Amino acid sequence: MIYNFNLGIGWASSGVEYAQAYRAKMLRAIGAKAKFIFTDMFPRENIQHMTENIGFLDSEVEWLYTFFTDTKIAPVTYTLKQLEATFGTTEYTFSRDGKTAKYTFPGNNNFYTVYMVDENSDRVHRVELVSNGFLIRKDYFTYCRIYSEYYAPLDNKAHMYQRRFFNEDGSIAYEEINDNDVVTYRFPDKILCSKEEFVGYMVSKLNLTKDDIVIIDRTTGIGQAILMNVRPAKVGIVIHADHFSEGSSDETNILWNNYYEYAFSQYDKIDFYLASTDAQNQLMREQFEKYLGVTPNVITVPVGGLKELKYPYKRRPHSLITASRLATEKHVDWVVEAVAEARKTIPDITLDIYGNGAEEGKIKEAIERLGCTGCIKLCGQQDLTEVYQSYEAYIAGSTSEGFGLTLMEAIGAGLPIIGFDVRYGNKNFVDQGKNGYKIPVHDKMESKERIAKLAECIVKLFTEADLEAFHAHSYKKAKEYLTTEVEKRWETLLKTI
């Protein structure tokens, strides 16, 4: 079995989760059994809805908090009717507004606030119980109640002091006690005094053997607990981003990315590191040898794969696409500014932005301020499988990509790419002047200059480049990322480590 450890997942997931979803598909294809374990709490969402959304099968997912129960990863099917059956003969009044419903009971200001999965169904995700004006409990459901949180007033706020996790028959599997953020886990035969111990206990209960592989996608808060309990299984660390800070490193010292510092310091306990590009693989080897005096086992396997190349029926003239989380480091606002500038030369240019994130409001304001609501659109989170090939080119504002799944998908649809000449994604997918442009940058380059360079490249692409030749070169590069090729790499890795 291949166990893959991560922290969280969301509706606007990062490249880490999408990389895991790709991995799940490829391991499925080669017949390798895998589990994807998430260790964060998800109080506002059912984990199954988010994992299914990006392509995991329910049978592949494990959640730390239900691992010790007999409840299964499942969609929410618990209904208002089932909830009402628990009221007995108690009278109540009912009201509903969209996803939220309210049951009010006679007496001392007692009511339930119910949060449904969506506005159109009666499927209940959680219920908040209020008595005498105080929140006292929250119940969480899938096909049964999976856990409850218990609250008491503290400093005029609702303080969560306990969680109980249930089996399917309603019996208590274990409890989590929260005392001023000091967490204790109480089992019938054991007490664990921290989240780290809790994670370690789970790993120990996997009963790992020498035939098992544990892959850690994020080590923050869980890495040490896993390594203490992982043997005799083999363990690998996935590198999802730039692994060091160039500006803070010199000939004698290197500043590792804090997400990887612990995993690198434990190199003698790591069987392999997984890089997604040969360039990062080679650089890691050189740096380990230079700064640590060791030669690590670094294996290159792309974090994604293309099922097939996507050919267009017709591409929209002068159309650009970008797709990412709408986060600060993605610099989608620079792309918007650049397209607005390029529009002065190419009046019919368009840009569609796919993705969700915290920067959405800022980007929308920029579009409106620049008078570009007719040519720049926010398209939200969508399945882009059949979308890329409708466009003429892809543009990215990111200054760092460990791989760049959307870049891979873009060349898989024959798109040339405009972006900055930064590690590792653009370097990996763009051959300068053949299927796009890589813009040289340095740390002191101001955003105005970066925007101007992006705009210049957009104009150059649409007025000077041989777009048909650029499309053909992207397709040529994409062939090495076909899933059949990536699957072979996974098969080789599993046979040799």
C-alpha cells in the first residue's frame, strides 16, 4: 500500500492537492493500491465533497479524525426528516433561508440552526444547538452523526472544550479535550497529549510493513510523528515548490524553504525525495552534496499527466487564459494590468481567469478600474479538461512554480505560454521563442516593469509570432507528459526503491 500524507484540502485547493489527485489516477491505472490521508479538521465542509470534487475516490481517502471510528468517508445524505425524528413529540416552528434552516422550540430561547449542503436539498451537514441564548453543541453528519463539539461560554464567547467522535451505532469511539488550546485525545485504553502524538498513533495503527511506502506531501506539524512510527515502510518526501531561498543563501550556508527544512535535516531517514522536474532534481543533488556532504536519492516524476493531447475545433482569435488559485503569489493582478495595456494595440484581446481565492475581490476591482469588464472575465473554479484548446495562448504571472499543472495542461492543448523566467515551471514547459516567452526578472524589478514586459510579450505573440508553429512546438513538448509515460515512471519508482 502507498500511504500519502497531507494536511488539508479545500474547494480552491493548491497545486499540492491537485498533484495528489493526479497521482491517485496514475496509481489506479497501474494497479497500485493507495490511500490519501488528510490530517486537518474540516468544520465547515464534509471532506468527501472536497476530495470527490478534484477526483479522489472515497475508498482512497482517509481522514485522521474518523480513522479510529467505523464511519466511512461518504457524501452527506442525512436529512431534515431524520433530524426531526430525533425531536420526538416536542413541538417546534420551522423556517428556512437558502442553505440555513431554524427550528425553534418553546421554552427558554432554545433553537437549532441547521446548515444544509446546498440551497436546494434537505441534506444536513451540521446542526448548532442553542439553549438560553448560549451555543452548547454542534453536531456533524454524513450518513450518520460522525462527531459533535461541545461549548460553554467563556469571556462572552462560545468556547469549544470537547469533541466526541462516534461509530455508526452512535457509541463513542474517542474524545478530544480542548483546555485553552491544549489538546488531549482520550481513548478507552490510551490518552494522547498532543496532535503530534495523535498522528503518530494513527501511523502506528497502519501496521506498516517493508512492502509499504509512505509519501509525505506536507510535513508541517506531522513529519516527526510520521518518521517516528513509519518503519519498516519506506518513506518519501514530495517537493512541490522551490526548496530554498536563493537571496538568503551563499557559498557556505543555504536557507531551505521552511516547509522542507525538517525533511532535509532528516535525510538519513528518508528513502527518496520526489522532484517534478529534472532541473530541480539536479539542483537538489548539487546542494545536498555541497552543503550537507551527502548524495540524496532524488527521483524525477512529473506531478501530473495528460490523458491525451487536446486539439481545437476553433481557437478564439487573440484569446488568453490563465488558471490558478487567486492568491497573492500568483500575481494575477499583474496579468490583468498587462492585458489592459496590450489592449491598446490589440483591441479585441480577451482574458479569461479561472480559479478562486482570496484575491478575487482585488482582481475584480482592477478589471473594473481599467475598464476591462467586457474583455477580462473571472470564470471561477471549473473543470478545464475541454477548455484550454479554445484559446490561443496561456499567460502566467507567478514568480515560482514547483511544476505548474496548469502549464502542463496548457501545452497539452497546444498553447504557447507567456511568463517569467523563474524556477521551475516556465523553464520546464517554455522554449524561448519556440512556444512562448520567458521574461527575465530579478528581485529588485518593480511590478510596473514586470507588467510592461508581460504586455510587450502579449503584443509580440499576437503580432509577430508564427502561432501555428508555436502551437505545434507545445504539442511536441507535451508528449513526454502523456499519462502513459508518467505511469512508466511510477512503475519504475515502485520497483526500484
